Amino acid sequence: MNSINLVPEFNDKQLAVINEMDTNILLLVSSAAEQNTAESQENRRLVRH
């Protein structure tokens, strides 16, 4: 019975691209969170006044 490898093996160049994509996603999420926090603070400030 043949075993099937379900985990793909990537070469170094592919891993570098994947790693860069992961970093870009984290930067986008972080940036969106910061913007959301700033908007929330501004909204609370406007509600108070």
C-alpha cells in the first residue's frame, strides 16, 4: 500500500515567498488594528463632547 504525503515540501525559494506573504499579512492586520483603535478612540472622544 502506497502512503500519500499530504504535507507539501517546499524549496527554499518557495519558503521565502511564503514567509514574505505571512509577514505582509501580519503587517496588514497590525495596521488595521491600529487604525481601528485610533478610530475607536476618536469615536469615544466625539461621544463625550
